[in-house]
Amino acid sequence: MIKSFPQFKCIHVRKFCVLFFYAVSIVCFGHRSDSTEVCSLHTDSLISTSNQLKADTGTVKKVKDNWWRRLIYGNKDRSFEKKIDVSFLPAPTYSIESELGIGGIFSALYRLDRQDSIMPPSDVSVGGKVSVTGFYAIQASGNNYFKGRRHRLSYRAVFANKPLDFWGISYDACAHNTASSYTRQSTVVDVDYAWRAVGQFYVGASLEALYMNGRHLLEPAYLEGQRSEYYFTGIGVSVLYDTRDFLPNPQRGVYFMLKEMVYPSLLGTYHKSLFQTTVTFDAYQKVWKGGLLAFDLYGRLNPQDTPWPLREQVGSGVSRMRGYYEGQYMDCSQLSSQLELRQRVYKRIGLVAWGGGGIVFPSLGKIGKSRFLPNYGLGVRFEFKHNMNLRVDYGFGRHTRGVVFGFGEAF
């Protein structure tokens, strides 16, 4: 009796389940003549669902993360799901200084705090290029945001060898001298630290190391008695107001910076200490769907006896006065401004148009309309990584024009 009781109980439980599903089927679907049919229906449904789940699970394949996928889908922000989101792009290059060449850019986004959705991702890029003229350059730069969004570190390191035309070290000399040539070898390291004091106001500190050597100079007199080789170390402080959302490619916000640098004679090869003042104001405003208006105002003041490596050059770099030959106009100080319209055209493709101008001068008392240099042009953008553009600009100026390749927006 003890052994048969569990079997008896099990039989009654099964009968109860059959009757229960039979009653439910009558209420929900109408009369069924065979309770077994009801049980069979539910059993078949469960088996079918189980088989479907197995089939679906079997069809899921792991997608490999390779270079091609990182290029095609590189504009997606994956810095929350990856420790570091890396992409690499090789490309041909061309400029009026270096002519035809080949280069590549390695770029990465990362977050030190992946729980903070407000803080923009940190970025780092390493690029280089080499050309048929003997030009070669390697550059590394980036912006690092620390946890808490109160500290930011920006850095840049450049090593370059550039065969260039050379007109002189002042505006008047550049305007009248015939072009000579030399090879400029340079190493530059910049580090800028910013601490958010209150609201969007920052206090910063800067460190710079600069080495410049003008080799194979055909016209030594163009240096006006200065040396061909210098080394400088600069120390600076700055105040900033910054509401930009992402430094390499801002979509909104305002940026103001006032920086004062000193280059002590004890930390360089120049016979006296030098002081330098830099002011930058940038603003970004969306105007319509896919359209952004960006404004840049830049000024840098140096003393009149500034050695040539620290002087301002129109066309140097890829940010301002695009299209001018590097060093075509040079003097102690510079003022420039530009207004740029950026329009997204299709998915990751965009177009830009800009206009502006600038002036280089030895002192504030010698600023004149005759020195003004116009600048305008058109450009194409490709969103290589999330909010980071590969750009090609074609700029025009006074009796000059040129192509500029760059990574990230001009400003």
C-alpha cells in the first residue's frame, strides 16, 4: 500500500491537469471532443517553440572585428562598450609644400569613466606622411578627460623634416624677396593642463619644448643676422571659458582662451627671455538641419626681436589661412579670423565653405590695410570616426591657392 500510493496520487494529478486544460479550452476556444487533442496541441506548440529557439540560436554567428568593419562602421560611438575604440586609415596626400605623398592616421576613442554619459570621450591620434620631395612628418596628439570632469590634459608632439621655399622672416622681406630654399627640421612638444575652477571656467598650465634647425639655406642673409638653429622651453598659464561638447569637432558651444607664455633664456639658446600672449575665441551655432556655423578669432603677440622659430607664419599648419604656402608670409605677430559653414550632405559626407583673412606684423603700431591677406575656400568632410572628420580643403589667398589635408576640424 505504501508503494502504490505515490503512483495512485500521480495518476489523479495527471487526470486533474487534463480536465483543467480541457475546461480552459472550452471557455477560450469552444468545445473540444477529445481532451487528448488539447494536451497534444500544447505539447506540439511547446516542442515547436523549443525547436525554433534552437534553430535561431544556431544561426547566430560571431562577427569578427577587423580593419574593414572598423572603417565602414567607424562613425559609431563604441567608447562605452570598448576600453579603446581604434581605427586606422592610410591615404594619399598632397600639398603645395610637400607635393604628392602617402600617409596614414591611427585614431582611438576611450573613456576613463564609462559610467559618465555626459563627459565626452577622450581621443588620441597618431599620424604620419612622407612625400616625393623628401618631406616627412610624424605627429601624435590627443585630449584626455579625467574622472569627475574637472581635469583635462591636451598634448601634441610633432617631428618633421620639410624642404621649403623661403622668403625671409618679416612681412616686408617676404613681400619683396625672391624665393630661396632651405630644409626645416623641427621637433615640437606641447602639453596643456586645464582645471575646471567653477562652472565652465578653467585655469590652465602649459609646457612647451621646441627645436628648430634651418639647414641647407641658400640665402643666409634672409635670416637678418639670426642663427639657423634654436632650442626653446616655454612655461605658461592660461584662463579659459569652454562650453564645447567635443574638442576635435565641436557641434555647439563657445571657447575663449587667454594664455601667457615665457621662454626663459636659461632653458634655451636665445640670449634673453621672451614673452608671448595668445588669445583665441571660437563659437559654434547650428543654423538648420545638418548645418553648423563656426567662427574663429585668433591673435598672438610676440616682441619685435623674436627669433624666427617663434614667429608667426601664414599658412603654417592646417587650421588658419588655409591655402597659403607655409612661411610665405612671416612676422613677429599675427591676427586672423574666419567664418565657416559646415553642412552634412549625406550620412558621413559633408561640405564646408569659409571666408576670412589675417595679417602678420612686427608690432601693433605697424598694422595696416596693405598687409591684410584674404583667405577663402571649399572643403569636403568624411566622418572617419564618431564626430572625427577626415578633411580635404582647397584654399585661396593673395596670388596663391593650395590643397590642405587634415584630421579633425580646422577649429
